[in-house]
Amino acid sequence: MCVSSVSCEGAHAKYAQKLLTDLLTNYTSALRPVEDTNNILNVTLQVTLSQIIDMDERNQILTAYLWIRLVWFDAHLRWNKDEYDGLDTIRIPGSYVWRPDIVLYNSADNHFTGPMDTNVVIRHDGQMMWDSPAITKSSCKVDVSFFPFDGQQCRFTYGSWTYNGNQLDILNAMESADLADLVENVEWEVLGMPAKKNIVQYGCCADPYPDVTYTLQLKRRASFYVFNLLIPCVMISFLAPLGFYLPADSGEKVSLGVTVMLALTVFQLLVAEIMPPSENVPLIGKYYIATMTMITTSTALTIFIMNIHHCGPDAKPVPKWAKKVILQYMAQMCFVYEVGENCMSAESDRQEPALVSNTKEREEMDQIPSPLGSSGDPVRNDGISCNTHPNDGPLLHNIEYIANCYRDQRATQKRTGEWKKVAKVLDRFFMWMFFIMVFFMSLLIMGKAV
């Protein structure tokens, strides 16, 4: 049996050599292999996507590993397999035979390298099948409007470079590319790769040029960008409203806002390095700009509120509308009370604020002993009046001056305290307002991930 098997292989090799010699006699690979030059040669294209190697968003170039199969019929390479010991197929180098000049129209490769020069499988009926792997670099229009929750569509357009539709017609073997042997990509998820045949008439030529376009549908896996770019930005954004909660005397309110602004600027630069320079601003970029605008506004408001807090003795009294709107309604809404004051005491104080304040001032002023009696004469410590002595005039003037200074000091303290409370109420109001803004902006950006 071994001897017969070896002899059969030797016989096949003998007939294969004879077949190759007979086929290539008077054969030329320079001409289109048809019996009549008016006939159209049909070429069937089948593409298998093996791997997505790289997607360069900045340069808009997709690098992919493809398996390309071309099938056509060569009218000059046929034989009767019975004359060659039943040999029905033969594999020879592709350079020996004519091959269609099917190229990738939207190639972005600097070296313009085509498929690998592999063997061609020839059947006895003239069917030619050429399988070759290729690493292609194709131009892909990248839309980053919804980055990092975006999807891309990259096209692979194959067609003949020199033959028009009256000489060579290209057909797609299947409705879509074969994805059975696809190696999963860590960043991109392949949704599909449908194929479509097009017939285009270019301005240079009147003849139609058919092509087959494969549309690679991709969806970005956003987990990496969410955990490394989005979540840190959201956490930093929630620090901005806390600047309003810092005491005005701490001296760190403006420093916190500037620090948060610098941190967001670093993340903005990272995103700018990844994205292509286009008019479409990515979604995460819009979120960064909105957050930075909010932090700039909060820093400016903090400076304004600190100016109110540090109003000096020469400041004007708080206007009546500010007392009613800020010190009453907004203070209750933001839960801002004085030390030892609660919501119940604040409610009773709001009913008669002016009366209580004036009563306290009068009681404090009544505690200051008057240097004059009821009749206008000076009194002693035991309450017995005595006659006014000529030397008592400067003493009475000094006592009256001290009483006036005390009244002015109390009025200044009250006015300064009211301005400080106005600043505190505004701090709390803007803190809650900016917290709500950050929450809704974060909810909006996170909602795109669902």
C-alpha cells in the first residue's frame, strides 16, 4: 500500500508538471483572459475582517487586518482532468497568471502596499481563486461629537483601477463581510460590516466604474474613558460649590476655585491631544467647558461675596429690600441662622425685628447712668442732687462723648454684622445652586452612557 501511495503521488507530481507546462505555453499574463474582448469579466470579491489593529482618530486612519478573496474565470487556463490522471486543481504563483487590479480606493498607506503575493488556485474549468492577507490603512471620517460614547462608520471601497464596467465587473460574494474569525478589540465593538455595490461615473471618463463598498460599523467601549477622564472630572466639579461653604476669613475660597480650574484644564488638554482638530466639539469637551465656565463664575461670585463680607465701618446700611429678601426669605430657604438661633426663634424674630432691636438698644442705653438728675442738676452716687459746680462742665462733656461713642460703636457693629450675614446667606444660596447645576450636568453626561 505504501508503495502504491508513493507511486500515486509521483504520478500526480508528474502530471502537475506537465499540466503547468501545457497551461503556460503561449499564455500571457498581460491581457484580460477572455475569448472575446467585448465580453465582460466578472470578479467576485469576498472580505474577511480578522482584526482591527488601530484607530487613529487624530489622523483619521483605520488600520485593519483583512483576508481578501478574488474569484474569476480564466478562459485560457482550462483542461480536461481525465487527460491528467484526474488532476482537477493546481496551485501556482500568482505572478504567473493574470490577476485583476482590484485596489482599495480610500487607502491611506504611505507605501501603497497591496495584498501579499500568494499562490493562485486554478480549477480545471478555469476558475481562479486568489486568497491573500492584507494589512490596510484606510481613511475614515471620524465624528467625535459624542465622544466617548460615539460610534464610527469606516468604509472600504474596492474596485478596478484601470478596467471600466464594460470590461470588468466586480461583484460581492456575500451581503456583508465575514466576521467569524474576528479578534475582539479592547476599544471598539464591531456591530457589522455590510457590503454594497456601486456604479460610479467619474468626470474624467464616460464609462461606468463599479465598486464594492464595505461599511465597518464600530461602537466605542467607553469604560476606559469614563473611569480615567469623566469620573475624575465629575468629582473635581463637585469641589467647586464647596468654595462657598468655606468661611470668608479662611483666605482659601479663591484658591480652591483656581486649583479646581487648573485641574480641569489638565483634563481638557488630554482630550485635545486625542481628538482630531475639527469643528465638532466632543461631548466630554462640552462638559469640561461648561464646568470650567461654572467654576469661573463661582470664583467671580466668591470675590464679590468676600467684598460684601469685609465691609468696613464706613459701609452704608443694608437696604430694606436686601433685609427682606436676603436676611428673611433667602436665609430661611438656605437654613442660615445666627449662633443660638433656630428656625422657631428666627420665625418670631422676623415678626418684630425692628421692635426687638430698638428695645434692646434702649435697654442698653438706659443702663448708662445719666450725669444729670431730673431737674437738670448733677446727682451724687446716692441719688441726692447737688448744685452744679463750675468745674463740672468738662466732666459732663466727656461723659456725653463716651455715650455717643458707645452708640456709634453699637450701630457700626450692627451694620457690619448685617453685611456679614448677607454674605453668608449668598454663600449658601450659590452653594446649593451650583451643586444642583453640577448634579444635572453630570447626570446628563452619564445618561449618554446608558
